[in-house]
Amino acid sequence: MSPLEIHVAGVGINYHPAERSILTLHVQTKSFPTVQEAESSVASIINSLCDAIAPYCPQNTTTGSTKLEDNAAISHYSLKSFETSQGRDRVQDSSYNSTLSFSKSSSYQHTFSASADLIIEFRDFALLARLATTIGSMENVKIKCLEWVLTPSTRATVEAKARKDAARHAIRKARDYAEGFGGLSEEEAVSKVRAVLVKENVQYTTYTKAKIHLGKAKSGSIQKSEWDYEPQDVGVEVKVHARFTVDNE
């Protein structure tokens, strides 16, 4: 009689509080008659943002690169994109009749705008709350997205635990089936159920648990002028498919 073969899937999920937050800011200028004016405007806004965050992100005075200091509130910032776009605005002459929605003498002129994305990686979430509140009220600047991430070393540790949990999950299921279909006792299932093939899902899944809420003053009243960005839990899910056999001996 051929040995009993069991195919099962195991899932492991492990969570860890976020260690970094990545804030993406989008800068969009108004329309200008020339490309140069549009580019100059967006550059001016980006420079103002960089001046605001530079004190919290030490840089090498010689190369201008960000120093890798563990205690820096902002670990890194960089410009992700810089784009210009062209449009058309309607222009009317002095004889334009305001009672008419269109005028035969009206014409169009080309206009230009510019945009850019600035990426900021925070270690200090209290600073994130202060700067995001201030920046969010700036003209021509909006918060595009906020991501919560782990450092590479922590993520590797979280993934390792998730893999072990997925393996234990698959083994537990295989032993349960061996007891149910093979008539083994719990002790026999431990010794006779063996894995012969393991296939891991190549793509790991990352989750976050939202914890953003309004901050409270000491009196307990809600302060709507500043958001409290509490770090979210970042979770990694690992899925594994395994084939087990049950020894007949």
C-alpha cells in the first residue's frame, strides 16, 4: 500500500511597529507664461521645504550627501521627480462682452506649470506630525502619501519568524489530516508525518494597521491643528505549500 500523501498550505503573519515613515510631498505651481518661470517657482518651493527639514537631517558639508547618523530625526530626503506641463488659457481683448460666454475676438495663449515630488524619510514621528501639519497648510504643496516601513535588518527578522510560523501551520495541518485520514495517534503523527516538498510563495505581502488619530492636549481637549502620527504595525505574510507523506512502518 502506498503511503498516505498530504498536500497543505501554511500561512505565517508577523507584525512589528514601524521604524520609519516615508512622507511624499507633491509640489504643483500655478500657470506661468514661460517654462523658466514655472521651473523657477517649483524650485523655490522645493528649496523652502529643504531649508525647513535640513536642520533635522545632517549633511556632509563637502559632498552634500546625507550623513548616516542613527539619532537623526530625518534619515534621508530626495527629489523624486521634476516635470513641466503645457496648457492653454483663454484671453479676451478689451472689447470682450461679459454677457457672452464666448467672444469671437477671444484667443488662447500657451501657459506652463511645473511639479515635483519630495521624499522624506522620518525616524522621529513627533517631528513628522509637526512638519506634516505645517507643510500641509502651505500653498501649492500637498501630502501625496505616507508609508510606514521597517529597517532592512528588522524586516529580515520579521520575515524569518513569519516563515517559521507558516511552516508550523503547515505541519500542524498535515498532522491533523494524518490523524483523521490515517488513523494515527497524536504521538504517531509527530514521528511519522514527514515533509518531502516545500514551495514558498515568491511574493510576500506587507500589511499595516492604521493608528492615526487626533492628538490631545493635557486638558484632554482635541487639538485639530496638529495630527498625531502614531507608528503603525507593519506585518509580513508568508505563504507556503508543502507535501507530506506518512510512514507506514
